[in-house]
Amino acid sequence: KDSVWYPINGTTGRILGIDPDDLPPAAVQGARIDARAPGGDGGFGMRFTRTHSFADIGMTLANTRQSTPYFRAAGPGRFEAVYPRSWAYGLDAAIDAAGATWRVEALYSSDNPVTRSDLSYTTTPAVAWGGGVEFHPGDGDTRVNLQLMGMQLIDAPRILDREEIYNVNGEIDIPFDRQRWRASLDFYVGLDQKDIYLNPEIAFLGAEPHEFYLAAHYFDGDDQTLSGFHEDHSSINLGWRAKF
């Protein structure tokens, strides 16, 4: 609960994904947080894939619990974590063309947690989709991955959560100096609301299996967005990692 990445900020009185104009910070500050995870199994799933002459096709069927907690109002001054089960049905395809790998996918999920405008809890179905491309400009070592993604709740009641989310995200890796160094950029940009995350990094790779890196994490966004929730958590990091 003390982590800056926790979905409830007790200091500012904000809950990730909820506009503070709809849920006053005073109602969250000092509230009792019940974050206990449910017992039992996590669910099950199966996946079918087939390679055709025109594309690689995949189908997914799963019944699983949500892996991250969703906090619902459970009486005055109390919020309770829930991990609803949901059926998920997905289709995806990938094709190599024009010197790049292209991917598309769509997923229907039956039970997504939301909070009604009267603070009662319910679930609603949703559709998520995405399309992406990965390529190496000029057939060099630089790698570019770009994605366009979206999510829409289906027949949702009046709720405090976002009903639609659209974004462009991706990563760019540029090795140089005989691959002893790597410059990279991970990014996420919201299309329906201001939601900006930038993660530039420079890493020294010349002491394998060790890497030494300097990275920045920048957040800026509207109140309901992930970057808006974390906009006070922008940082610069100097670190080490290793692969054995």
C-alpha cells in the first residue's frame, strides 16, 4: 500500500481511473483499505493456433480472475479489493509483409469491474482490440514496434470509470558502437484523453551479462488516466541489471 504504484493514493485521496471531482479526495483519505486477495484457483484457458499461407491465426478461450485489484466502495470509509472472474474470447492474426510483421487482435471479456455513479459496484462486458507493426528500418539493427489499441465497455450504466480508451504506444531500440550501447524509447499516448508516458533510456551493454543504464519516466495526463494518476511520480533512474 505504500508503493507509489499502488492504485490508491491515500495522501492525495485518489483512486486510479476515477476522477476526483466524482469521488472527493476526503472520502478516500484515511479510509480503510481491504486488499485481501481471494482464495481458490486463478482460472483456466486454452489456445488454438494454425499457420496458413496468408497468416498465422490464433484463438483464445479463458475463464480467469482479474490479476490486479479493483477497489469498490464497501460502506462509509471503506474500500474493498475485488478480483472478478471473466470469460474471455479472443482472435488474433499475424502476417509478414513489406519487410515488417503485422498483428491484429480482438478480445471480448464478459465481466469488467466498474463503479456506478451512486458508488455501487457492478460488472459489464467489454471489447478490446489492437493492431501493431514491428520492423527494422533499412534492415538494420534498429527495431521499431508501434501499436494502436482501444477498449469499449458494452451497454455500461452511468459509471465513474472511463467507458472508452484509445491509445498509441510502442518502443524503439537503437543499438550502436558495435552494440556496446543501446538507446531506447518506450511511449504511450492517449487519443481520447491526455495521457502521456515517456520512458527514454541509454544503456551500456559492453560488460555482459551486466547492463548499466540511465532512464527517465515521465507522466502527464488528465485526472482519470494512468499518467494523470502518476504525474507526481516522474523520475530519473540510474541502475544496473544482469542476465544470467
